[in-house]
Amino acid sequence: MRQPATASNSPRNNKNKPSSNLKMVGSVRVRVIRTLLAIQNGQSLSSVLDPLLNSLHEGDKGFAHALLLTTLRQWYALERLLDTLADNNIDEIEVRTTIQVGLTQLLYLEVADHAAIHETVEAVKEIDFAHASGLVNAILRKVVKNTNKFRKKCDKNHSLPNWLAYQLKQDWSEEYPALTQGLRQPAPMFLRVNTTINTVDAYQDSLVEADVSAELVELVSELRLPTAANTAATITTQSLRLEQTTAVAGLPSFAEGAASVQDMHAQLAAPLINQALINKVTTDKNNSDANNTELHILDACAAPGGKLAHWLDLLNADNQSSLFHVEQKDSIDDKTDSAGSRAIKLTAIDNEAPRIGRIHENLERLHLEHSEQIKLNIVCADATRWQGIDKKTNKNDPVFDAILLDSPCTATGVIRRHPDISLLRAEEDVDQTASLQEEILDNLWPQVKVGGYLLYVTCSILKQENVQQMQAFLSHHTDAAAIEFTEACSWGIAQEVGRQCLPIDSESGDGFYYALLHKTL
């Protein structure tokens, strides 16, 4: 899933922008402050977290990680609290950031009062803002006098930029209080078991042996796919939710490809598009592609490859729900092709070359890059323009039986995991992202064969990027029909088109949207 570039990366347009030439030196708190300043200057958390942690001694890494992420999660609530604590406006971003780091220690990390105040005052001196040391000391001492009061004040409302909070209230009025509080909390860690290597039950047992507590979570999806019998297709997706976040090095056989870290709602994508592909194979026997010896499928915006790996896992599976099992069953009934005779060509595209490298790394670890049954082609390409040309005709004819489009979005559904998103996104980014999504859809949809499917996925919780995008698309494409998700689905909230997952509580998955489109005549 590719996130769009932001139009404006300054979190507070009415404040001075921090300096961009800061180095990762100094005390632990100073390095966290410098990292926060880098984020406010437009750098992503993913690009600065490793440099921060790698610069520290092993014993300091846990505290630095907690201090950084907690400050980011509570950023806007802390800002509002700070404005009520200061007698005058504080315009220096470096000073504001230092005070917010101090407030995080006192209100959320339970650092000893004297240590939090002393070290934070020393930190503001170390970043060359010694003139503000008295101010920092005075504000933090004011909070220490009644930390419970100020913690309640900080927790009372949301911790989002006002534009985003307003939009969420418009989109999700009933869920708004729980949703905005949920976005301030850490996200649970989920694992997807590589079933080409192991079963979910067996891997859960290996976790127990490694003293890692994990709960099995099953999500049920039911789709009304077009079939002769007009029956609904039911899919069960299994994931493992860890009781505590654990470093991957502590997970059994992780390096050997036994499992992947993947949110439980992200794990819905591959089974949904795979079931749609199976439906096409088993029901479209009378169309012109009935005797085609090759299925062509596409994973668009594929990096870093989590959903692609899951789809390859399912395609390679030897079970009742696999595509090759369906082929074998059909060959017995119809006396036609033998099992697995229909080759699969899977193309994956992404427009960022470094992220293409991540795809290869992930597939190699999972032993999924090479398969006798599947021809895999990974391409660096722009989904707004790329064409999967039919080499037989050398024309841009529809060539794909199924497309998984993990669309670029504002990623507001994964703020719990990437709290820097709240700082980096701007209101105008939503319109720009929706326009980008529309371009990609308009380019890819003509490449879907009649009877084929496109699964539209985002990790956004904004309706403009999700259900409203689909409604607009359907109104302009008369050859597209939305597949119904029935009420038997155990996940998400039914929308006029598709279903929406929201990150509301400590056990829920991230905010994802799903819509499945069918290409009709």
C-alpha cells in the first residue's frame, strides 16, 4: 500500500518550522526531541525511528521508543494542554516539543517527577534553547502539583488535528467518541501463519512453547457472488493476536518464514480476491475464456508485499478452498483439463523502486517467490498509467481475471501504528488522494476481463476515499457491479458499497475499507 505524498508537512502552520539540520546526538530525551523535530519537518516515523534506536545503548531503547510513540499519540492533546498552561504563546517549536516530551513523562509514562523535570530542563539547554529552561521548569512543576487533574484534562477529548476530528465526526457520528479515543492507543500485534509451511494451530503451539501468549481470532466473510445457484460464499480467515507486542526475533521460526506480522483486517484482502477468482473459474465456463490455459491476475500498489504473500500462500495451498483443488474437481466432472493445468500469471506493481526490494525480501523469507504453478512478475510501475498488454495481440485488451488494488490513501486507519500520520497529513491531502485513487481506478478497470473482479482496499477511515469513491466510480462505470457483503460478516460496518473496519478498541484491527467490484457486460 503506497501512501501519497503530503501537500503540507508542517503540523502547525501558525508556528515556526523547526530546523532540519539536527543530528542524532545528546541524551536519550534530546535524541527523542530531535526525532520529533525531524517528523515535524516532514520526515516519516519509519525513516527516523531506526536511526534513533540504533544510536542508543540497548538499555535505553525501550524508554526512547515508548517516549517517542506516546508523545506522538498524545500530540494534539498535549499541545492544547500546553496552551492552557503557558501565560504567553510559545512559538518556538523546539521549546514546545521539549515541554510536550516532559508532559508525556509525567502524565503517561509515570517517570519520577524529579527525574522528568530535571532531565527535560537539561534537554532544552542541550538543544541550545537555555533561555527557555525557566519556562520549561515552571510549566512542568505546575503539572506535578496535580498530575491526575491534568491527565484527565488531556484525556477528555481527542488527540487529532481539528480538521481530521471534524471529518471523522461527520463520517462516524455514532462511533466518534470511541473512535477518537481508540486512535490514541497502541495497536495490538497480529500474526499471519504461512500455511505453506505450517498450520495455524501448530504455530500457536510453538508460540506457547516460546512463552508468547497468542489468541486465535477468526473472521467470517460472506459474499453474494454471481453463481448459477445464487448462493453466498463463506470465507473464514484465521489470525493470531499476541497478548503483548513482541520483537520478531522472539517469534519461533520467523526468520525461516513461518509467519508474518500483519493486521487481522489486512488479512481479509487476499482471501476475498482469491474467492472471487475461484468463482470466476468455476462459473464462467461458457464464455470465450473457458478454454484459456492461463489466468492473469494483478496486485496493484503491492509493496511491501504482505497481501501479495498471502495471496501466493492461498494460491499454493493444497486444500478445499484452493484454486487448483477447484481445477481438479472440475476436471473430474467435465473430463477436461487435469489438476493445475491452468497456469497462473501473477503480476505485482509498485511505483517505488526501494519498496520493490522489500517485496522480494519478504517473499524470499516466506519461500514464496518461486512456484511451479505460478509465474510471478514484479514490476516497478505507476498504476495510473501502467498497462498489462496482451502479448498475443499486442493490444491493451482486458487481460486480468482479478485485480487486488491496495489503493494509496491517507492511511488514517493505521494512526495507532503510525502516529506521525496525524502530524504529516493536511486537510488538502484528502482531495488529492481521492483524485489519485480515481486515476488508478480509471486506468485499471478497463484491464479487467468481463466476468472478472477488482477488490478495492484502503487503510483509510475517511468516507471520501472509501464508500464515496466507490459510489462515484459506479455512477460513471455502467459495466461495474458491487458485490454484496452479507450481514453474516463478523467484521466491519456495512456501507452502501462495501464494508468499513474501524480501530475502536484495544483488541480490534486497523481501519480498513473493502469493496469488491464485478465486471459485467
